[in-house]
Amino acid sequence: MEALQKSAREALENHKAKVIIGYSEGSGGRMRPIFVQSPAEAEKLTWNDRCTQNLAVYIAKPEVQKLGKPALVAPLPVLRAVLQLASENQIKEGDLLVLALSDGRVTELSQFSEMEEFVAKTPTHLASKDQEAIERLEKMTPQERWQYWQSELTRCFKCYACRAACPMCYCSRCTVECNQPQWIPVPAHPLGNWEWHLMRAMHLAGRCVSCGACGDACPLDIPIHLLTMKVEADIHREFGSQAGMKVQSEHALSSFKVQDKENFII
Amino acid sequence: MSEFEPKIVAFVCNWCTYAGADLTGTSRIKYAPNVRIVRFPCTGRIDFMLLLKAFSQGADGIIVSGCHPNDCHYTSGNFHARRRWMAFRNLAEFMGIEVERIQFSWVSAAEGAKWADLVNSTVNRVRELGPYDAYRQMAASSWQ
């Protein structure tokens, strides 16, 4: 924690960054994002297990960009989101600084190549509770899975907090708001919720860095992050590519190999 | 149950499977009349949302078919589609959609007989599975 505050203070004092985007204590035991603009405020920065938001979501926002060059407090998923955004040409080299966190240490990274090296050294497996939840669902019968997702997704009231929390959901016009044609029914009824969540997972296929921020953001605790994590795990297994590892990478669903698996096609 | 006739929607590409289905007809091969063919420029254009729409509008089964790999009119549309099908099929299965109701296939413009077999086998399988009431009920209950 002190190392983080020290790094942040130095970055501001040496004009390496204009604003530090990090975590601070919020209300009700939740953490909240904080935008630190003066070295004196750096002491508010903190880091613990409750820091679940993916701060990479702020990089592309115009009101944040107005603050000047940011330095991002980045546990692994945030760092991977930065690399994925770079691979999708949403940010350029030098646009931001990263204060990468691992094992209580803080590493300042400015080049994408340094970030790639850092990510490559760190294991990227899912949290055990998410892995177990996915395996538990996979063991169910199709009918049980249908019932499970019906009862979970029917609770959704379409606040779109999942979309707002996701660093990869940066489209200025989302299909869910498209009304010519109306792809997704507007009401938060079973069909509208079903199609919205299935579409969200498909549009994040090969792009999800499995941070789980969408599920944490859900006010009803619907485990929607399992959908995107499952798609990402399948794509990693079948096509060998993983989101947020390299800037120069082929995107899983906009590339192909002639010998891709097709045992389900007759 | 013997009176149940499945409704099958077939999403096919213009260049291979649509022409293949045409050949089935001009060859006077008989096959199940349960299929409604929707023609697309390429399998690469067949969005997974269209499959969901078909189920919610009352389809009991779906066929998605296009040119064999390396035969795409647009060179690589079917290769891209194939990756998307894999991702979609696994996700649909994970969410409890009955994926055995969706048949992916490659049917070339010369494979009129294969098209007839594909439709017949899909119709038979879906007939055994019965109507897809679970999905239809979800859709119908949503608008009440």
C-alpha cells in the first residue's frame, strides 16, 4: 500500500502522469475508484481484495481524458484489459502509464512491450470460485442449466451496470439500443433479458479478460461473468488465443485457421 | 405426438447450399417439406441472433449451411462463421439451449442429395425431440 502511494506520488511529482486512477475506501464496505490529481491526495489510494472494478473502463471516457495522461493502478485483469484495448486500437503507446500490482509490489510500466512481459509472467487462471461454478453448471443436465439461467436472468432489470463496468464494452452505439431493426426487446422480460445476456457474451467472445467486473457490478448478484468467462475459456482451449496478452495479436473471431475444429458440422 | 410436424428454419448461403437445394428440386429428389429456407449472401452473414429469433418465433429446429471450407465465394466467410458457430454452440449449450436442434452443415451446389439427407435427418431428429416448447413459452410469456 505504501509502495503504491509512493509510486503514485512520484508519478505526479515527476509529471509522468496528470491523474492517478486507483481504488479508495468507499461506503458500505465497497471500494470506489478515485482520481488523484495532486501528490498530497496519493495517501487515499489503497489496494485490497475488495478492489473488483476494472479501472481500464475509464481510459476511453472523454471526461477522464480531459484530465490529462492517466496512470492506472493495475492488478492483472486491468493490465490485460489495457493490452486488449491496445490490440483493438483504442489506445496508443504512451497514452497511459500503468502501476502494475503483484504480490504487494508495484511496477511502473509505460511501454506495451513491458506490459506484455509482465502479463506473460503472471498466471491467468480463473478464480477458484468462478472455475468451480462453471464446472458445477457443466455437470448439470441441459434442462437444469436452462432452469438455472432462466431463474437467474429473469431477475435482471436491465440496468446495464454490467456493460458500464466492462472495459471492452466501449462501443458508442450498442446493439441493445439499436431499434432498426430491434434486435433485443426493450422490456426486462425473460426473452429480452435472455437475448441481451447471450448477445453480450457473444460480443465479448475472444475479447473478455475474465476480470469478473460485470458480475461484481450486478446489483442483483446474477453471475453473468460466468457466461463471458466460459466463452473465453472455450476459445482459449479451441483456438489457443487469449484476450489481453499481446498487442499484436489476431482476434479469435476475426481470424481463422483452415484446420479449426469442425466435428459438430456434417 | 405422431401428429407433430416440426418447423425447421434453414439459414443457407446463396452460392452453395441454396444452389444445392435448388439442385435437389431440379433432380426431382423428394424430401421433407418442413423446412423454410432463408437465403443469405454468405454464412459469414448469418448472425447468431437470427438463430435466437427463429426459436423465439416458433422454430423447432434450425439448419445452418454454406459452402465447404476453401469453397467460399468470398474466400473466407465460412471459416469465420465456423469459429463463431463453435463459440455460439458452446455458449448456447452452457445456457441450456437444446443445441441438438441446431444442425450446422456444409452443402455444396453439387450436393442436391446431401441437402435432402440433411433436411430429412434433421426433421426426424427434431420430430423425436418434440416441439421446442421451453423456448417458445419463454418468448410467449414475455409479452403477456
